[in-house]
Amino acid sequence: MNRTVHQRGWLALLLAGAVMVALPAAAAADQTPIDPALPTPTVTVGSNCGSDISPAWATVSSPPPAGMTVSIGVPRPTVNGVTYQGVVHAWDVDGSQAADGSVSGLPVLSQTVYVPLPLSDGHTYGWHASTYNGTAYSNPSTPCYFRVDGSVPLAPVVTNPDFPPVGSPGTPTKAAGQLTTFSFGSSDSLPSGCAEAGASDCQASGLDHFEYALDQEPGMGAARIPADAEGKGSLTTTLPWGVHTLSVVGVDAAGNRSRPTGYEVSVPWQLPPPSLPTLALTAPAISGRAVQLDVSGQLSAAPYPSGEAVHVVKNDLAYPAGVTLPDAPLSADGTFHIADVPQVGGANTYTVTYPGDSAHQAVNASATVQVSRSATAVSITTNAPSYAYGATARVTAHLGTTYNGRTLAVYAQPYGGKKALITTGTVDSHGNLAATYKLTRKTTFTAAFAGDYRYAPATTSSTASAYAKVSESLSGYYESTHYGSLLYRVYHHTAQAKLNATVTPDKDGQCVRFQTQRYYGGSWHTQSTSSCHTLSTTSTGYATLSLTKAVNSKFRMRAEYVHSSKDTGNLSTWGAWQYFTVRP
């Protein structure tokens, strides 16, 4: 049939992101008459018919025919014995091609019209229909527009965190009947030679949904999962025991189907009981403050699921109850790494916990790093090097520069005794802390600084000596008298003067000696000094003096405790003079 395309005016199409372009749809009407009285064909809904703003999507059959087909409804009345025909005019909106097709009227509601217009992937096309009675054409129908997507989507990528594919590393973390989620991902391919979607003649319909089936390829009526804007979807389901393959196909908006992707899994009847792994930590014994230190670890019984982590808590002087550090990611082989920059010196203990998973029990381990601290000066002094028995010593402890600790503790440890705290407290503005202590024997005083966040603990000691105590008394006298302020005991010349001595503290087996002096010529003169007398079990001793030839004389006696190398607790000590006189 000879005809020239008929359409008056211009048609405009707004392509996605493109400028509106006016294109001629038919030749001038003066070559073929148009009879407005002729009825316009009806266009079947869904027959590649969309608006110029929103064209319908169509695909290309395989192998592609050299044209396109549409369905129209052709009016059936007969005029002068002539049955109407349906005529379709189609064109590429880029103006490169146009073609016509026709079909004889038949007693059916719709007819398929073939138009020999080759369709190109990514291009947009328009068409309209007219009725032809042999001599004239009707006004054309409202134009329809469609885009061609002839490229299939990429084969979907299927993943599942609970069931690794058969033949890959790892073991299932769930068993038959437990919910599990499969994730799908794909994208719609652009026409060949296109760099980006949306460019002129580079249209792609986009991924619309996924179809899936278990242990067979998805067919007619297969279950669907919608695809989101990023081309992703997911399926949460349960699987029976055994080896199964989930087949997934990606389908774009034009109806193109991707190659199927098969994801084969082995589903156990039940999971084995979780194993108890070992957790080994490697950390430096010592490290500098305010510099990075590294702690590495290894969990046995690998592999471990993706996305797992270990929890880390650090205990130090600032946080004795612990402070939480960032989690450390766990590699599939069970290794992890912790980096920290400690600001507090002293013991920094890192406790690492793995909370466990379906295949592993929870486990934890700790490692302690001694973080360096600066040294400070600590001293301790007494107000005398030695003291009488029972005398009070004044002890002064001093603390030098520190960071946030200004407390000292002062201890005393008498010879042969236990170390005891005598005071603790904050030093004054001069760094001093004072205490008092009664000495009964040689005593070591210790000042202790417990350390703070930046300064290390420090101790120092000092020793003070103590004299033994010698108590004396005379016996055998019959009365007492005074010469000046001195008390004298009075003896008969027939009696014996006896000087009794007691040494404190107990010095059983140690030595005491006695000295006697006589007064004449205006001064005292030593008459005798005894040898060592061994102290009794009660720490006592005595000496006697015959007075037969001592009438009208004045005497005095005293005892001296003489410590031996066996006694390092007290110094040697003289007792006080005991005075007496002799009468006939």
C-alpha cells in the first residue's frame, strides 16, 4: 500500500534529563487526504504505550525482529463495501528512522500490527494509529511512547552470613529450621557503548525485582523479592536439613531476566556444641607513659564470623574499676590488635573478652604492662640519733615533687618487732609530715610514697638508737639521811652494802658491771670496777661491798649495762649513782 506518513504539526518528548526536542511524525497531509469523519482506532492499554513524559518500557525479543508490533482496535463498519484498515506509523524520537505498518480489519476486538522499524537498545520511540478506508485516513490516535531496554541485568550476587557456599572456607552457624537471611544484589546493564545512564539513547529500565526458587531455577510464577533503589533485596526464610541450592534471577523493569545465580549451601540437622577457645595476649612488659603501646591477641579454634570483635577494658590508677576502650575487630583467623596511649603510669592491665558466637564459647584473658613513671625524692629524719629508754622521738618525713599524690605513710619497726604504721597523711606546704614515737630499742623509721599517676612509689628509711634502762636500789641499810640535796643510805660498819640492778628491756644472759667510788680530798675516786656479772632470767644482777674499814666514809655505787654483739637492740647504759655512808 502506497502511503506517506500522516501527522500534522510537531511532537515533543521530554527525555530524562534531556531538553525537549520537537520531531516531525508524518509527511504533509496534502499527499494523502485525512477524513475527520473516519473513526480513530483505539489503542490497547499496555501495548508499548506511554506518555511523552513517562514512556513505557519494552524489550527486544531474542533474536530481535527487524521491527515492532502493537495492538490496536480497528473500527469494523463497511463503507461502500470497503472494510477499514488499521495503519500504524512509528519513529525513533532522535529523528533517525521512521516506518509504517498496516493490518486488514477483522471481526476481532484487537489486532496486532507489525511495523518494520528496527529497535535499538536504549532508544526511545513514538507511534500512533489511523484508520484507512482506501482513499483517506482518520485523524491519528494520541501518540504513544516507549523506551527499549534490550540488555539483561547482571547475574545477582547472593550472600548469606549463616551458611557459607559449599566448597568455601567456614562452617554453618545455623541449623535446619532456623531463620536465616539471603541478600541479593545486581544492576541493570547499560546499552553497549554507553558511559552513563540517562544520556541520549542510553536508557536502562533499572532493576525491578528478583525471582527465586529452591533447588530449581525460577520459572513462570516464581516468588519475587522487590529490588530497592540500590539494586538490593533480601529473603528471610528457613531451610530444611541437607544440601540445597537457592537460584536467583534479576529482572529489570522491561522484563529482561539475568542469568540465574545458584547459591549452594549445606544445612546441618543441628549445630555442634560451641568450642572453648584459648585467648593468648602479647604485650610489652614495660612501656613509656604517653606513648603508644600495642597489645596483640590470638583466639584459637578459627575461623570466626565476619564482623566479630573483642571487648577491651583497662584498669589503671585512675580507673581501678576499669574503663572501656574501643572494641578491636576480630579477623577470621582469630587475630586482633589493640593500640593504646596510656596517660597514667604504673600497672595498666588490659582485659580482653570475646563474648562468644554460635560456634565458640566466651573467653577472656588479661595482660599487664608497667608504664613508666618519674622518680621523686622521699626522706625521713629524727631529731636525735639516739634516745634514752622510753624517750619520745620526733620524726619528720619529706616528699618532693609529685603529680596528684601528696600522701606519705610513716612506719616504725623496733628491733626484733613488727613494722607498724604510726601515721599517714597529706604533707604540708613544705612537703613535710611529722610524727612522734617512744623508743625502747633501736628502731627503723620508714617513709613511703605510694605513687601517683605520673610519679613512681618511693620509700626511704632511717634508724635511731635507744639506750637500755638500768634501775638500781640499795639494800641492807638501817636509815637514810641527806647531805645537801643528796639522799644517802646509812649502814653499820658490820653490814654489807648491796646494790641491786634491773635492766630493761629483758637482757637475760647479758652483762652488767658495778663501779664503786669513795669521796675524799674533795672529790670522788674510783675504788673498784667489777668484771661482768651475767644477768639472771629476770634481767637482774647485784653486787655487795664490805664496810668493815669504811667507817665515817661516803660512797657511791652504780651499775652499767654492757651490751654484747648478741644485743643490737639497745646501747650500753650506766645507771644513776646510789649514795651511802658508814657509821660505827
